[in-house]
Amino acid sequence: MLKENIKMSWQNIVGNKMRSFLTILGIVIGVTAIISLITIVQGVIDETNSQFMDMGTGKITVQAYGTMLKQGLNYNDIEKLSQIEYVSGVSPNLTVKSSVVKDSNVIEDITIEGKNDFYFRSTKDLLSRGRSFNIFDMESKNKVAIVDGKISKSLFFGKDPLGETIHIDGTTYSIVGILNDDASSDIMSMLNSGSSENGKVIIPYTTAMSLAGLGNITSLEITVENTDYIDDVIDNVELILNQAFNYKEDSFNIINLDSLLDTLEKMQGMMTAMLTGIAAISLLVGGIGIMNMMLVSVTERTTEIGLRKALGAEPSSIQMQFLIESIFLSLLGGLIGLIFGLSISFWASDVIGMPFRLSTSAIALGVGFSAGIGIIFGWAPARKASLLNPIDALRSI
């Protein structure tokens, strides 16, 4: 009997192709929206999370604005921060803009970043060739530089820049390293909107302070060796900074990368729920369309239902036939929506330039939702068909 019900349900769907297509259109749109939106958003967020993770968790960023009496942190303050328990190192950060000269070639508006030796030890895959800075470069304020690929191509096209010299603000610097073009930007570079499209040069931070005419550092990054104690480290950092600036309000700001990741995950959940809710509206509209079609179908097939009942068909069999037909429609719309949704997601990922990530949760949600719609909105018409009085149904003959 079940096999016969399935066969009759499918024949009715195929026999009314246009009506069946218009009925499932809402389901197709809803499932397509759910799968494509969630997959695209999930891919963007996963890529963002990956970039944040590449920067390294367990890092605390400090912006020390200072007061009227004291702007920034001096060497003793930085030493106190580096001696905090569970702190593996401190990386001062300084960014200025200047021009870089090599022979008669001049590149304007170059980002000059001041870093220390710990920055290169704590950040992976920064250099493609050459060496990083060492403690002697910091203490002696050596005039050494690490350049990126843009500087290398612009000033040393066809030549090896290692060992060559450049001039920054009238001072000669020896190039000791080349930055990896694929290296991820660190969090401090993101917070300081001083990056230049013309290229970047990194020099020892002590040398950069002299270049900028500064005596103190206003930005630095603290690396925590054990993230379980990051809250304790932040408390100790706040204590040292408050002492440095005489407990003046708004004299510093602390940014915890781990808390940023937590906030990002919460935003991801909220955005996914919002997009799912919006797409679910389309599915509900599609479900109403299925219910409307099934009610019309029950009315049109009153004679058929009466004949089947007169020949001994059970009400449960009549109900099962119409319920199967409703489920067929919703699942068919779900499968078509699945194909469209994955196609749109793949195309959008290619356009945006991010890896395509198949979201199994989005697929399960879209197809499962469509199947549920078929059962929920198909039950009432199926119930109505099963309760028809065979005598009343036969009167329409």
C-alpha cells in the first residue's frame, strides 16, 4: 500500500508540472538563501578567525597614550612589563612615514616600523631571506633594515637587495633581511592605520625612536606564555601602567586578542541566527504555498477520494498519500535549493577570493527545514482528505 501511495503521489506531481514548480519555488528560494548565506558568512568568519589565530593568541596589545606630564612608556616601564610572571616577552611598536632613497630613485610615503628582536622570535614566517634583529641592534641603535617585496622590486630590480644600502631621512641603512610577501600582518599593524601601499621597512625600534625624535613608546605588544593566566597578566599590566601614569584615567588602553576572538564568535552566532531567521521566512512562505496547493488538490480530487473510500481504502491510507505528496514537493524544492545554494556559495567564494568551505550544518538545516515544512504544512490537507465522507464525495460525480 505504501508503494502504491508513493507512486500515485509522484504521478500527481509530474502530471501538474507547472503548478508543482510554482508550489516548490518558495522552498527553493528559502533553502538557497539559507545554504548560500550561511556558507558565505561562515567562510568569511572562518577566514577572519584563521588570520587572527595566525597572529597568535595570548597576545595583549597596549596603547599607552600617557598624560600631559608623561607621554608613553620609557625603558624602565617596558622592563617592568617584561618581568611580569607568565610574560614571555614585550615587543614595542613604532610607526612613522618617510621616504626611501637608493641612488637617484626615491619612493615617497613609505611606512617605517620600529620592532625589536622578540617580535621576530614570536612571529613565524616573517622573513623569506636574511636575518632578523638581535639584542645588539637594539642596544646600539644599529642602522639595519628589513624591507618588503615592494621596496625590493622598486629599488633593486634584478639585483639582490641583501647587503645593499638605502637612505632614510638622510641616514644610511644596511639591508639585512627580506620580508615574506605571504606573512600575515600583526595586530599592531592593523591597529595603526599607517600602512602604505608603496612598501614597508622595519628597523630597530630604538633606531626608529631616534628617527621620529621620540623618547618614549606609546604602543607595544605583550606575549603571554600561558593563556590560562592571561587575566592575571592583564591585572599586573594595569597596575604597572597606573603607577606609570599616576592612576590618570584614559591614559592607556589594553586590548586582549583572546577577548576579540570571543567577541567575534558571539557576532558570528548572532549573524548566523539572523540570516537563518530571514531565510526561514521564505521557507514558511513556501510551506504556505504547499498547503494551499494541497488544499486545492483535495478539492479537485474529491471524486477520486470518494471512489477509493467506497472501494475500501482506509482513511490512514488517504492521509498518507497526500502527506507523501507534500513531503515529495518540499524535498524536491530542498534538493534544487541545495544545488543552487552550493553553486552560489562556490561562485561568491571565488569572487571574494576566499577558500570555499562546505558548511554541513547549513546543508542539514536547509534540507531538514524543507522536509519539516512538508510534514507540517501537508498534514492539515492530508487530514482533511482522510476525513471526507465517501457519500458526500461521490455526489460530485
